[in-house]
Amino acid sequence: MNGPIKTAEPRRLYQQIADQIRVLIQGGQFPAGARLPAERELAQQLGVSRPSLREALIALEIDGSVEIRMGSGIYVTAEPDRRPWQSGSMGESPLELMQARAAVEGAVILLTSARITPETLRSLRQTLDQMRTEIAEGRKALDLDRLFHLTIASQSGNSVLAHIVGDLFDERHSPMSAQIRARFESPETWGLALSEHEAIYAALEARNPLLAQAMMHAHLEESKQRWMNHETR
């Protein structure tokens, strides 16, 4: 007896846009060594949004089709270095991931606000203090960032939601998200994230569910904007 028929996974929007640019490169419109048009111009030419185009350019950088030179532009590589994951998934769209996190974690923190305990607040406070130390010493506090969000999710009383929060956060290790983090994270952006975490903590400590939800939404929106608005040239 044959097993279920497997259908091909639909290509994500950023992959479809990357495919369009590859066709232009292969067709000679953008020859090796050429600089691509500015993001705004290229987005208009392809009829796509700039955030989606930016994700496509990151995907092309990962597979070696282009080189992003900050402050200069994006150049077609002479001999693309094809990576093993070129034909497979590079991960979910970071933009869509942040939208999903805002929806899920915004709901989760309402549940947590009703169940927050002094012990959980102490744990969150300790995590934030450790984050501050890591950032001050020039290190990226990704594990502590995850712990902060997972501690809040675990206190919601819903293990399924807590699992979803963990899975969404861990997508930051995908090739797409990791490349974006490598390019756009800095001590400054980590400092901003810490301040946003402090605002979430303060709302939980005040046992103000709607403020806590608003601060969580604000944090995830700011995180998204930090890389979406970073110009490559």
C-alpha cells in the first residue's frame, strides 16, 4: 500500500522574488560585477514591497548570487558560491515570523498577567540583569532573550502556547534569520531590545495586562523595524 502523496511545499514570497532576480541575472540584465538598482527602484521594477525584496536579497546573499556591501550597494557575484540549502528552505519569512510572534505572544502575555507570581517576577528580573551584563560586555544575549520570552510564556498556564512561542523564537536560527541578525544586530540594537524588555517587565510587575500586551507588541514591532529600515546603501 502506497503512503500519502507528498506535495511540493509552496515557495515563500521572498523565494519567488529571489527567483525573479535570478532570472534577470541569468538573462544578462544584471551581469557579474554589476550593482543592482537601489531597493526602492528594484521593488518598483518587480512590483513588490521593499520588506519582501529585502528578504529576497538576503536569500540571494546566502546562496552566493549577490554580495551586500553596506553603504555601497548590492553587487552580482562573479562566481556564485552555491550553498547546500539553495534548493531547500532557508527558513520562514522573518517579517511573517515577527507578525506571528506578535499575535501569539500578545495573547500569551494576557494570560500570564493574570497568573504572574513573585517567583516569576524574580526570575524575569534576574534574566534582565544578566542580559544587561552580557550586552555591556559586548556579547549578544540571544539565550537570555529566549529565556525571557519563554519564562513569560510558561507562566501562561498553557503548555501548547508556550511550545509555539519557543518554536517561533527558535526560527531565529534559520539561515534567513541568522543572516539578518548577523547584518543588523549591534550593541545598540541589543540595548534597545533590553529597554523594551524592561517596559514589559514593568507592566507585568504592575499587573497591568493591557499595558503588558501593548509593550510586547511594541517590542516585537520595533524588533521588526530595526532590520526592515536598515539601508544597505
